[in-house]
Amino acid sequence: MLSSTTVRVGGTDDAAAIGLVHVRSWQAAYVGHFPQAYLDGLDPEARAAGWRRYLEAGDHDREALLVVECDGELVGFASLGPCRDPDAAGVGELYALYLLPEAWGRGAGRELMAAAVGVLAVLGFDQATLWVLDANARARLFYEAAGWAADGATRVEDRFGFPVPEVRYRRALP
């Protein structure tokens, strides 16, 4: 467990750190699942620019971006809002939850997950979904330990230039 962990709403000043977390977590979690050349080519500054544009856009109806800090350093983030799947109208969705690899297994992810689930409930959702790489056993175990379960939906994302098989998880919210 980390000595001092805080979860808060993320802002534009966090974009660079969020971009770094996004890239480093993918580079660690997706080795062997994504082409190595793709992972090696990920650019934290490009990801930061995307997050900065998102944050500067302002009003995101029923969406939130949370960050987790450990000992004053931003080590993870979660983004969430209304589910984007046509068969899950009125349901919330955890779009992303990523941590720096050195923060894995130390409690920050559990705190961030608990906060994300709480925010989804505050936003008025009574259920939520998330998509996870079907071969990402570590993430799947993490989600299952947090009360999520596969709901039978699958898809193959191809927006990266290679197929990414995913499984949808769902849970009731408090």
C-alpha cells in the first residue's frame, strides 16, 4: 500500500501526466497482445495533447475524469460517462482506468476504481459496463475482484490497425 493516496477530479494541468500514464501503462500491459512496434511508437506528448483537448472542451454531459495521486505524484486516471453501446442505453461506462506500472498492486487502482464506481452512481447510473482486452488476465482479475463480471458481449476493435478482441464487463452500482 502506498503511504498517501488521493483521488480527485482531473484538470487541464494534469494532461501531461495523464498522457504519460496512458502510454506507459499500455506499453507494460499490452506486451505480447499489441504489435511491439505500435507500443514502441506511442508518444506521451501526443496522448497528453488529446487529453488536453478533451479537458479544455469543457462541458462533458455526465462524464468525469478522475486522477489518483500517490505521495503527490499522479500515478493513474479513470474516465467515465454514459455507455456508448447501443444495447446499453441508460447505463454508465468506465471508459478507461490506467496506472503507472510501478503503482500496480499497491492499492491505488482499488481506490480509483471505488471512486469511479461512486461517481457513476452519483451521475445517476444504476449499472455500468467496461471493455477489457480479452487476453488481459491481470485486468480481468482486477475487475472481477471489484465486482464486475463478463456479460457475454464481445467485439473486435480495429481502430489501431490490428484486431483487438475485447470482452464487456458489467456491474450494478451502489
